[in-house]
Amino acid sequence: MDPDLLALLRGADTATVCNAIEMVQGRRGFSAFTRGTMICSAPDEPPIVGFAVTARIAARAPSTEPPDVVRARRMAYYRAMHDGPKPSVAVVEDLDFPDCIGAYWGEINTTIHKGFGMAGALTNGVVRDLGDLPRGFPVVAGSVGPSHGFVHVRSLGERVTVLGLEIAQGDLVHADRHGALVVPPDVVAGLDDGIRRLRETERLVLDPARAPGFDFAAFERAWAAFEKART
């Protein structure tokens, strides 16, 4: 990824990127984002930005496969996470959703993934060890829980679904405390200008609203300028 684009995306929250995508597309209706409220292990850190490395897990019951098969798939999982193009994001669908009980993301697993050079993790599953997770590897998860259950890897590299958002291997993901989205490939080249224009347009309302003496007349003038800039 272009370093300037990466810095731009890491400097903008997911809500801003969502609006900027619509700015580039020239219309409302962008819908490739998560639904519902998610948990972010590091809400004050920069957003997670990177290419998805996907997997599926389950934890409510032990695997019925032979132990050597389970271990081989687990090692293949770690190899895939290690080898994914950087920056990369671990995107893991918990097949037990909405009744997830196994915290795949704890101190040990997050530290391993960070050591592989990954940017963070996105899951509909469970995170734990909130006081012990390494800095620089946020986890955006569906819930918080205390146990790992019978967690095991079920598949690798397939299209997954995380809180309503479908994500394919290699998709460009942006995630923070607001949730996550997939950046459409056809808007990437225009995101720099889109984010800049979005921020300029928002200031047409924000600057007057923050100034002393803001009243309804000032609001009307600001809103008229705001609407004109958006059309």
C-alpha cells in the first residue's frame, strides 16, 4: 500500500472514511460496513487498516476431527497470518455467533499476531485480557468474555461475515471503535481528495457552530453553504 494512503487512512476514523467513500462515489448508499455495536480493545489508538486475511473458528463444542488435523489447520492458520501481504488484518468469523463463548483474542494470540507484523484483528467473536493486550494491535470484536472455550480453527481464506459485513481475502479493511468497513477498490485513488473535501465541507457548519454568538440566523447561513457544497 502507498505509504501516504496508509498514513491518511490511519489518521481518519472509520465514520470519516465511510462518508469520504460516498463523497468519492458522488452519492449516498454505501453499505459495506458492520451493523450493531462492537467492542474496541484500544479505542484511543489509530484505526486498523490493512488487507484481510480471513478464517473461521468455533468454540462452543470440541472439534470432532482428529487432534493432528486440528493442529495442522491451526499451524496453517498461523502461516497464513504470517505470510499475508502487509499491512494485514486478521478477520475471523466465529461460527457460534450470536452465541459466541470462546475468546480467541487474548494476550497470547494478539501478541503472536502483532509479532507477525499485522495491524489488528476484526471478529464477531470474543476478546479477553483487556488489561494485558499489546499496544499497537487493536481488536474490534463482537463481545468480551472470560474463557477460550473449545476454540479451534475451522477454515482459512474463505469469504466471511462479521456483523453483517461480508469480507473476502485481500479486501482493504478499515476498523475502529465505530465498527468496520471494506474500502471499494474503485474509490481508493480518490480517497485523499474525498477526505480533504469532506473535512472542508464539515467546517462550513462546525466553525460557525463553535464560534461565539452562534444563533439561528448564523445556522441558516452555514447550513445553506453546507448544502451547496454537498451538491
